[in-house]
Amino acid sequence: MSIDLPRLGGHLACLGAYLIFGFNIVFSKDIALSGALTPMQVYVLRAVGACLVFWAVSLLLPREKVSGKDMFQIFLAAMVGLFVPQIAFLKAITVTTSIDVSILGSITPIMTMFVAAIFLKEPITWKKAGGVLMSFLGVLLLIFNSVSVGHGAEQTTTQGVLLMIVNGLSFALYLGIFRPLIARYSVITFMKWAFLFSVAVTLPFEGRSLWQLDWARMESSLYWQVGYVILFATFFAYLFIPIGQKHLRPTIVSMYSYVQPLVAAVLSICTGIDTLSWQKALAALLVFGGVAIVNRSRAAGQPKPQKATGRP
């Protein structure tokens, strides 16, 4: 049995990205709830930092020309996949409890499955729907049997719910609509322009406020958290996700988001806040079992397997 190395690389890239995002939830909550930076300021720091790193890396690689038509599509992808979901999330975590953030965030793969069916004509087979449902139930089992890591709002507001829905739907649209565009260019080329557009849209509005911040009065831990958010949760994570998009179907990519509550549970157990139980072990099996089922489901345009007839 031969191993599909590009596909395996796609799975490892998505796993790495969402492991990073799992830690990012904890740090983003601390940053947002500290009151030192607004959600928009955090996003601008992420966009500027990632933009500088992607452009620096691109100088070491062969230059890749992007057509004018695709440039406009990359701008749209930046708004749908970077600006809207990140701003919505950073604002939502200040007005939504930790458990509700986890639950609302877990509906993204379900949204992605329907978006892929509409825009990419990916069939919603019983196997695919069953795999998504299986992982979704595993996440819910984990959430309701775990102690949340980090701080959260005392109660969830209607605004918080709507923002998390916008976050999930926007990222689902990004995964479903822009896969063909991402496949045409290298990851570095795509992301350097996407983040440049993000900076161009946001920096004129928040650049002055960032310049006027009293950085010297901020706690040292905040610098480390912001550094992690910029380098790992923005540069590396958004480097890995397009690699996954090139080799995996959108629904599979989005299902790796279920790794995030697993990371939170492991952090709780390692720090002594929570304990390992059979419910958590079962939840992890359901999550990865669902991903495996969806991975084996039929893709768009792939013929149904023929039954053996017994004839040569």
C-alpha cells in the first residue's frame, strides 16, 4: 500500500495549524481581557507582523507573478479568511463565555461542508455527514466534561453569539470558495499579498493608536503572548492551512478545528486544573474517528467504487 505523501503533508499541516490555534485561544483571551489592546489593535499587530515575515521569506524565493484578476480575488480572500473571522473572534471572546466560544466554534466544519457542496459541488454523502456528526458529538462530549482553560466573560451576550457565527461562516466561505485560487500559487506568494491587503485596510485606522500606546507599562507576559500570536498563530498557522487546502477537501481542513478543544483539555490536565477521564478519551476517539471517515468519503467528481462482478 503506497502512501500519498502530498496528502499526508496536508494532514500534518492542518494538524500543526490547529494545534497552534488551540494555544492561541488561551493567549488571545488573556490579551483581550487584559484591556491593554483592543481587538482591532491585536489584529493589526498580527497582520503587520505576518506581512513582514511573509515578504521577507518571499525575497529568498523565485518571484511569482500574480494576474490582476487573481489579485482582486486574493483581496477578497484576505477579507473573508483573515480580516472578518479574526476580528469577529477577538471581539467575541470578550462577550462570550469560554464554553460557548468552544461550542459555537465547533459548528464551522458543518458550515464548511454545506459551503463546499454549494460552491465546489462536493457531494454530502452519508459517510461524510456521519463523520462530521461523529466528530461534532465528540467535541460536545469533551466540552461538557472539561474545565475551560483561561478566563472568559461571565455570561454570553447575543452579540457574542452572532460574532462567533460570523467567524465560523466567514472562515467556512474562505475554505470553500478560494481553494482553486490558492492552488494556483505558492503559499508564500498568496499569503504575502493577503496580509499586505489586510494591513492596507486596517493600519490607516489603528496605526496612530498603536503608536500612542504606552508599551513600557505593559506586563512582560503580554509581550510573549503577543509574540506567540504574531509568529505562531498568524505566520506559521496561516502558512500551514493553505498547504492543507492544496491537498485536502475543505470539510477535512475545517474538521481539524476540533483539535482546539482537545488542546484546551490537555492543558487543563497537565496543569492540574482538570483530570483525564474515559469521557475525554472517548471524545478524542470520536473526533479523530470522524476525521478519518470524512477523509475516506467520496470527493466531487470521484466515481463510486464498482462492485466486483467476478469476471476478468
